[in-house]
Amino acid sequence: MKTIKTLSIAAVAALSMMSAASFAQSVSVQSSTLDGAEAKIAAQAQEQGAQYKITSANTNNRVHMTAELYK
């Protein structure tokens, strides 16, 4: 019985991680400032009713920022 309960918990955890990953969407924006790039990402997230996590930012004459949107 303990083995079945452990397997069930592991299965539920795996399925919840898969469903969360299926909602993730990667977005990229460009702007002249870090604040401007983050504002663009925040606007996209708000349009989709999602939250965001910035995954990278590069400042090489312009700002290029990438983020993951998730619900």
C-alpha cells in the first residue's frame, strides 16, 4: 500500500509539472533601455493574463530581453 501511495504522489507531481510547462511561452523584445524592455514584456504578460520571469537580457547598443510567460 505504501508503494502505491508513493507512486501516486510521484505521478501527480510529474503531471502537474508537465501541465505547467505546457502553458509556458517564450517571448523576446527589444528596446533602448532595460526598463522599456521589461515594460514591453509586462504588457505582453498582462494581455495574456500571465506572469513572467526574465531569463536573459543583453545590452549591446540596444536591449534584447527574453522572458518566459506562464499562468
